[in-house]
Amino acid sequence: EGVSEEFLLAMGVRKTISMDFLFGHLDTLKWNENPKPLINYLLNADLSRQDLLKLRSTCYLPAENDRSSLYAPSDLYLKNDELKIFPFVKFLQWNSSEGMPSAHREFLIKLGLRVDPPLSSIMTFMERESSKTAEARDHETHGAALRYLTSRLGPSGLYESDFKHYRHFKFLPCIRQDLETGEVVNEMQSPSACYYNPSCLVMGFSVLDPTLDQIQIANRTKCEKDPPTQILLKRLMQLVSISQAKIQ
């Protein structure tokens, strides 16, 4: 009579191969180019807590269009066309024309694979892009990033609660009338330093670019309609001084 499974388990025989062995043979198994067979195996494996910890922290997954190295799950994102605008996003390589089954998706997310970028990465990207000259800036990419951000700043939005920490970042396209020359210039401003009432323009305040969806962007980024009274009075005195200087 054969040896029972219970006896083998009691003797320390594993029902699945070790993670160290698995990771050490990815080249042989060709799973470092197409992780689908690996995920299929792991889904049906009896994984210990230590195995899951190793799967979360080890670099073993390939990135799309990148054969230079392998990545830990938290370094990669599930494929999402909306995220293609962000150069810091690396997608998991998944060789399948049928998409990813929900069980695989849930398992990979459990291991740390990302679905949405952290707000800090988005804001850093947008501020860096905004600091470029108008000629060097990719306006289409910046506009798409702004739409992605504002769509997630609404009520119960993904980034709504944390956005207050980034209101000083200059990333909003604005226009401003120079008080000395009257020339209208384009610039980038923070939500805390611009307004969306077009009448503010004549007093030299930065106003959200009128070609944008001003109301939605203002509401989502907490951009005020008009300057506070104290700032208005200060600007009025400044305008009086400029007018007096011109008369003299």
C-alpha cells in the first residue's frame, strides 16, 4: 500500500515547490517573459504566509516593453489606457488577447500590483511638466493628466482627502493681465493663487484658462471664484499707485 499524503506532509514534504526554487528557475520556465503560467500555478498552490511575503517583495514580474529587468508587484500597474499618459507608470507584461481573468487580477492586486498611481507621483509629474517653457511642455499630456486628476477629486474621489496637501503646487493653466503693460500672459498657478471669475483679470489676478472647464476644475481643486476682500483692497491700492505714476 502506498504512503499516505498525511504521512508525507508530517515528514515535511511540500505539496508545492519552494518560492526560492521557483524564482531561481524563471529563465528555464520562460515565465520571466510571460507571467501568466506562473500566476496560474500560484493561484492553485498552497501558499504559506512566508511565500506570500516573498511574492510581494521579490522582483520576478516583467514590465511591458521592458526586458532590462524584472519588478516586484508594487512596481507595476494593471494595464489601463488612461494611465499611458504618465511616464512613471510601468505596466505588467501580460500576453493575452482575452484580457486578464478576474481571479488573476484579484490575486495580483493582493500581491501589491497597482491599479491607480499615488497622488504624490501625479502631482510631482504635473508640477514638473508645468515648470517647462510653453514651447517644451507637452500640452496634450498635461491636459489629459489634469482631466484624470480632477475626475478623481470629486465627492468620495480617490484623491479627494489628500489633495489639500498639494494646493500649493503650480499646475493649473491660467491667464493674467500685466498691470503695467495690459498684456495678457499665460502662466501656471496653484489652486490657492488663482480664481475663476473672468472679471478678476482686469485687476491683474491669475484666472483659470477660459478654454478649460473652469467650474469643474475650480470646484474639484478648491479654487476660489474671487479674491478675499483684503487682497482686493491691496490690489486696488496698487492699481491707484500705478495710475498716479503714469499721470506724473
